[in-house]
Amino acid sequence: MDPRPVGGLTRAEGSYHTPYGVVSARWVREKGRFRLDVELPPNTTAQVRVPAAARPK
């Protein structure tokens, strides 16, 4: 999982049916906070990357 909240995008979600079950992710960006919900089938693993806050230039 590697969410990319770019531009004015404030939310996204999606799912994929694997041979082991459904993988889904949903994220929302509001009031300066970022929330990511991920669901995986039992007995599976995933690498989840959380976007870092933008640094002022």
C-alpha cells in the first residue's frame, strides 16, 4: 500500500480480489490529518507506506 494524496484530492478508496481474499484500502485527509484504513485477508502480510507531511521550503 502506498497512498498518494496529491493536489486537492481529499479521499480515495479501492479494493482488489486476490486468490486469498479481498485487500482494501481507504484514506481521508481533513483538518490537517491523514487517516488510512487497510484490510487484508487472514494470514497475509503487506507493506504499508504512510506519506510524510510536506516540509516547508
